Amino acid sequence: MNEGSLTRLFSALADPTRRAILARLAEGEATVTELARPFGLRQPSISKHLRVLEEAGLIRQARDAQRRPRRLVVGGPLEEVDRWLHPFREQWERRFDALDSFLSRRSRTRPRKGETP
Amino acid sequence: MNEGSLTRLFSALADPTRRAILARLAEGEATVTELARPFGLRQPSISKHLRVLEEAGLIRQARDAQRRPRRLVVGGPLEEVDRWLHPFREQWERRFDALDSFLSRRSRTRPRKGETP
């Protein structure tokens, strides 16, 4: 994924309504009407959000010409976000490992009250 | 993390220069001058990017009054992105599991050439 696509993706995620739409679609496909209802949005504004999500590759239209439901693209761009997080995740995991080994060293050298060392 | 913070965070990540700054800081702290150099940016524009990253909680100033280096906040907001990805990650992992079991079923029922079933 190039930098432009990653920028488009993060921009698409930088909106609470769009994130809520994605969360709804993670549970299963939904029509525009079904998606608009919980947000109290009119069709043009929900359509605009859907277009942004579609252009970022996050959702697509399912093959049902009548209802035209939207569905989440499983994996795809969100796997890219996951991959992008990788070097940062390594850092916080290293921090947890360091804490773990500190605590286990501490419990070996300082037996709890009533315990024989 | 509330929706407002998550929106601020994704907006901060929706810029290739800011993502590159984070990647640089993942390797260790750096001063504004050191950060500006590889991007050929002037101080005001790098400072603006740093302010956006700071407001999103992604970086902070290290305790060195002279050099004022910036450092990555380990974990914090990026762990929130990781947590936000969780329900979506479950979906793509389910898909991989389904593919795995399909392939192992297939290799059990269709022995390779020359193999006795």
C-alpha cells in the first residue's frame, strides 16, 4: 500500500460516523437505509460517508442489484493499518516484556510473607 | 479513549510526513533540527506537524531543556488504534482459519501423486 492510499485510509477513519458505519458492517452487510437510521442522517450525507469509505477500499457494494447493500472488505486496508502498527507494537511489547521480567525477578528475590525463601 | 481523541489521532496519522516522523522517533528521540533535515522542511512547518502529533498524544518533549528532543509515547494512542482494530482483526483471522481448515481437509481427501491414500 502506498503512502497516498494510507493517507486516504487514515482520513476515512478520522470521522466518528464513518467508524460507526464500519463497526455496524463488521456485524454483517446493510443497506443505505439501514445504515442511515441509527445516525439520524439524511441519504445524501450517509452516501457521502459511504463514498469516502469505498474510495479508501474499506467497504464495497454487495452483488444484489435491488437492495444494493454495503459490506465490509474483510482484511484489505485494515490489515495494512495493522501492518503499519507493527514497529510501534514491537516497542510496547518490549516494554511489557521488561516489566514482566522485572516483576518475576522481584518475586524470586523477595519471597512473600510466611514463605520460605 | 473517547471518539474525539480517536478522531484527532486518525487525523494526525493521515499525513505522510507525520507518519515518517513517527517512524523516525520509533528508532529513538530526535531534535526538531534532526527531524526537519530528511524532509527538507523549514522549522515552522515541522513545528506544526510536531504540534499535531503532540496534541494527539503520540509524541512528547523529552526532559532536556537545552536540546528539547521529541520522543515517541510508547503505547498510548497507538495501542488504542490496535484495540480499535480488534473486532475487524477477528474477522480476517476467522477467514484465515476457514482457509486453513479447507486446505487441510483438501490435503486429507486428495492424496498427492504416488502417495497411498
